[in-house]
Amino acid sequence: MVFQNPVVKELVEKLRIIWALNHASALMGWDAETYMPKEGIKERALAQSEIAILKQKIILSPEIKKLVEKAEKQEDLNDYEKGVVRVVKRDIEKASKIPPEIIAEHARISQEATQYWRIAKEKNDFTIFKPYLEKIVELARKIADYLGWEEHPYDALLDLFEEGLRTRDVDRIFNYLEPRIRKILEKIMSSGRYPAEHELEKIKYDPDKLREVNIKILELLGFPLGSRARLDVSAHPFTQSMGIKDVRITTRYEGFDFKRSILSVVHEFGHALYQLQIDERLMATPIGDGVSLGIHEGQSRFWENIVGRSKEFVEAVTPILKQYLGFLKDYDAEDIYYYFNTVRPSLIRTEADEVTYNLHILLRAKLEKQLLVGEIKVDELPEIWNQYMEELIGVRPRNYSEGVLQDIHWSMGTIGYFPTYTLGNLVAAQMRHYLLNDMPDLYEKILNKDYKPIQEWQKEKIHKWGSTYAPKELLRKAFGEEYEPKYFIEYLEWKYLR
């Protein structure tokens, strides 16, 4: 038993209803993105809003507050028990600071905004989405003020997604990354070793055939399809965890550039693996989930980039690709590797290569900070987005769908989320550095399809702990340091410039 203290045990039992509501809400969220009829959104938004209010009432009940206060005073709590107290206390603080009507409005607006964002993107019409984004930004300002902040309102929102993350952390990371990434990109582009584009990007494929490829790759990776996991289709690939025993991922099939779908599957596999490898003793408890979005993204980026874009992985899966994709008969593993690793300034974040990707995140972080403090208005956003794209990446969107409407995140009300993507890239490179120390034959294992030792290492270092430790503490425990951008730059130089 991980929980020995009777007070903490009682607290965990009393909060199982919160876990059950989260379970239901997660299932409804997955359904909304996959199979729900379009006109179901109004009722779904209402249902999600009511669940959000109910969770707030429960977490703020005098009974739960007293138990947490009592648990805080207990001596000799183990790390799991301390983790429960930390997570629940944090939930109480957030719930007590944000009025119920704001929580309800946020849940309702974000459900509706997501649907109107899809319409706006499809029609390339920012005016359809603009009034919803204005409401979301205004709500974000209110939530930041209710939560409280010292240095910048962005701190309060960052902390919602990455416990302990501050604007100064984000600024430090990007100030380190931006000039070095630009320098690396310039060298890659001038060397010509890695192509800016590849003919395979334009070749059309049969979605049914590519689905078979994705399933075979997931089986190769040990993904428990059917027993604990699913693969479905959605407009924006994502992972949804209902718990440790039910984790679902999606991809999309655009009919061309087959690497997009494959790499999104490998990416989402990384997210799912984290959830699937959490200690089962933490099931249905406040710490039985991934600790943060940044740590989570580190797992997905590790599998997508460190593994999935490596020469060794491409060589390992080339026989599968050739079996189902007949147009690859004249291409060898090296051709496919360079296709997987084209490098160029691009318009769409989700299609960006691993070299330029963080510049896309920097753009969004800059805009979010400026929106929050009123330095720019939603009306001005499309044009300023385009300006920043030219300054940071060297390309300019031709329309709204390529620019300000390309991401789903703001429609979901998740302002402060984007920097966790860059944290994920840093954590992935950090894991690679320390994994190579412990497992010098890492790339041989990837080539030989021996993925279990890699997954076991991740489980011991990160996964099994769930939310027991706060993100920075977890990294210190695993690697003796917090987010460290130097490993990412070292990885890019090792891969692209040697």
C-alpha cells in the first residue's frame, strides 16, 4: 500500500468522486473530438459546465478542507502521501480563488469556441472566431487576477499547466534557444545535407493502408491496442486518458505526406505510454495522472523525435512501410530518413521540423503575454501574427487558416499552454542525454526494435511516479537538475551539424 496514513487514506477515498467526474468528463471530451454529432455541442458544453461546477463544490467542501488541513499536520508522511496533500491543496487554492460562475462560463465558452474555431478555419474567416477569442482572453485575464501573480499575469496561467513555471523561466529558455536555433538553422540550410523539401511529401496515399502501417508500428512499440488503448481519427491528433487502464490516441489522414500521420501516432504513443506506466497503486487517486503538460510533452517528443526521426527507427520500420505503401518500392531507408527529417522555415506548427518548432512556440508565447496585458487587441492579432512569423521564421501566412487560426488551443481556453511544448522538447533531449549515460547502446536497441528497456527506464525515472512530485522536483530527482535547454541544442548540433 502506498498510503499508510489514515488521514490521507480517508482523503483519497473521499476524493474518488472527483476522479470519477474527471473520468466522465475525459470520455465526453474524447467523444466530442471523435464521434459526437456536430449539433450535440450545446448539450455537451452544458454538461461539461455542470461537471466543472460540481467538482468545484466538492473540492471546496468543508469536509475536504478539514481533511487536507489535518493531513498537512501529520508527521512522517511518505512521498506519495505528501504528493496527495500537495496536489489537493493546490486544487483547493485554485478552486477557491476562481468564482463558480467564471469556471462555468469558461467551460461553456471553450466548448462553443472550439466548434466555431473549426468553422472559421474551414472557411478561412477570422471574424467567425474573433468574438469567442475576445471572451476567452478576457476570461484569461480575470482568471489570472483571481489566482494572483507577482511578476506577470502570465505566471498564473503558466502555473495552471506546469506547476511552478514562471514567465522568467520561459523568457530564460527562449533567450537561450532563439539565437542558437537560428544559427543552427542557417548552417543546415546552407549545407544542403538535409533537404528543405522531399518528393514524398506530395505523393498521395490510401488512408486505409496508412492506418495498417500505424497499427503495425504501434504493435511494434508495444501499445496495448484493444486491451487498454485505442487508435481513432480526429481533426487534431490528441491523447485522452480516462485512467491508467484506458488511454486513447488519435491521428489524422490527409491523403498526402504520410510521415505526418505516422509521426503524430508515435508522438501520441509517447503521451499514452506515460499514462499506461503510472504505478497502478495510484489508480483513481489525486496523483494517478501525469504531473504536468511539459513533462508529458517530453515523453511524446522523445518518441516522436529522438526515436521516431532517428535513422535507426526509420530503418527498423521501412519493411512495414514498403509492405503497405507500394509507392515506396524505389526508396530505401536512407531516402525515407531524409524525408522524415526535412528542415525548412514553415507556416504550420504541427508540421514544423524539430529544428524550427520552438520558434513557433516562441511566437505564441509572445502573443499570449501581450494579449494578457493589453499590449495588443484580438482585432490586431492576425496581422501581428504574420509579422512575427516573418521576423522569427522567415515566412508569411497567406491566409487566416495558415496563420492565426491554425491551432485549436486558444479555442479551448488554454492560454499559457503553448510554452509546455518547448519544455517537452527540452525534457526529451534531457532524457536522451541521461539515457545514453545509462544505456550507451540506445540507438542499437532502437534499430533492433528492442523498446522495452527504454520504456522501463522512462517508467523508473518519470512515469511510475504520476503526480507524486512537482515537475521541477521530479526532474531534480531523476536527473539532478531542472529544465535545461543546453541538451536540446547539443542534440540538434549532434544530429544535423556533425
